[in-house]
Amino acid sequence: KGNYWNLLIQEWSYDLIESSDSDKYTGTSGGILTSAGEGSLWTPVYTIGLPATSIYCLALDSLNDLFAGTSLNGIFISMDGGTFWTQEGISSPLIFYSVKTMEIDKKGRIFAGTDTSGAFYSDDLGVSWNSIPSISGKSVTGFVVQYPSMYFAGTSDRGAFVSTDRGLNWHSANNGLTDSSIVSLNVDNQGHLYAGTSQGLFKSAGIITRIDEKN
């Protein structure tokens, strides 16, 4: 229950995800490691096609395709559990950015946040990417998808943003949030949104099931 911790990996570990068959993956400063079952033993994934760089974030779609956000090389995809990789969005400037966060909704739309150039989304498994200019933060630090209606994004300098149309349009949602530097976003089982910031932890006043429009 958090009173005692066991060390598993002795390097920077940025993200952790779990597949439908309970295989776990973590992105680290030295690549991707994987573990089966309880996660007590971690081994490197010997990848082909993925650059030897920091892996800032990982995501799985409904087909268990594995996506990796890298340092200064954009996003790569593996369809075989992490052995063979190809770079996604080769016609997009995203391939030159560091991707710090990713989220995939139930319809397969992928959201990616970069460290210097805002947010992007893809509707075709990452082949092409569209910028999201309405998320005006320079660095996008997190996405939360509460399918089907409520999507949230956190930024390093402009606070939180919300979308009610599957991420096509976004607007600022900072009422009561006194710190615009968001480090992380998450939702509890009751539907409250939490924002970890440089000045502390904030919690939404109500559950995030809808947005009430007001003049």
C-alpha cells in the first residue's frame, strides 16, 4: 500500500503501460523494457528500427499496436510487441520533435504532445498528423480521454484545455487553477480531474462528465 517500495530499474523511467494480455512496457532513458506477470523482472526490448534514444511515452491501441514517443525523433510504431519499428508521420514536422505524452481514444484517434511545439492528432494510425493550434501551450505535458465526450490537455505554460468533440476543438479551462504550469493530469474513479503543477496539486470542483455552457 505504498509503505515500502522495491527498486526494479536503475535508470530514468518515464512511462508505464500494460497490454490486454498483462505484458508491461516502460519507456526509459535507455530504450524500452518489458515485463510479464507481476512486473518483478524487467528485460530490454531488442528493437529494430527504433533509434537509441530516450523513450518519453508509450501507448497501445485496441489492436495492441505499440507506439513510442521519442526524444527528437517523433513517434514510432511496432505491430509485433516491440521488435520491429517504423517511424510515423514522415511527411509531418512531428518527426523532428520530442514527444512527451500520448493518448489514444476508443476510436483510434491518437493525441501527441511535444516539448516545444504544441499538440498534434492523427486519425490514421500516425501516418499523417494535424496540429491542434487551439491548445496554445508550448509544451503539452498530458492528455486525459474520458470517452465519449470529455478530453483534457495539460500544458507547461497555459494551464488546462478541454474538448467536447473528440479533440477537434479545444478551449481553456483554468477557472480556479492558479498555476498554469501543469506537470501531470489524471482522473480518479469518481470522475474528478487532478492537475499536478509546479505549485501543488489541484482537483476539479465537480466530476468531469460534461461542460455547462455559460454566457
